[in-house]
Amino acid sequence: MYNPAMPSAPFDKMHDATLISIQVDWEIGTCVASFRGGPNIPGGPFQLRWTDVKDLHVPRTLAWGPSISVLSAMEYPTGRYALHLQSGDVITIQAGSVALER
């Protein structure tokens, strides 16, 4: 569940992070987004792991042209998360929690 006292992932630093893949484990209800890294998140590759996933939308319309870079990312108090890509697509996730992993 969302805990405002404990930041779970650096959503304010996601600009220009490079998305590689998104994987869902249906049986246990997890979603993992893998990133090559980003200029505002030192340390190279990282993953965001969501648990207790209830809803996931992964459009790939490329309305602004092809891109695998993050424009911005948001975490809402309701357990909803959004990754805005520079392609114009917005990936949304409803989940219990998210954590940064290396």
C-alpha cells in the first residue's frame, strides 16, 4: 500500500531513463520495468518492481514518433503510477507498491 512517508522509487529523476522491457508475472501479480539507466539516476541499469498489480496499460502507439526514453513519471497517492514516454505513450499501473532494484 502507498506510504507517503517512505518514497519507493525516484519518479522525480526518471527523465531520459531508457526503458528496455516490461515483464508481468501473472501468477504472483508483479510487473518489472527494466531500464538501461538514466542521467539523473547514477549507477547504471535498474528496475522498477511493482507488487500486488491490479491493472496495467501498455500502449505503444508512438504518437510522437519512436522513442524508448522516459519524459516524466508520476506516483499518485492512490497506488497509481504513470510512465510518460517521449513517444507520447503513457504506461499506467495500479499496484500496491513499487521499489527500485539494481
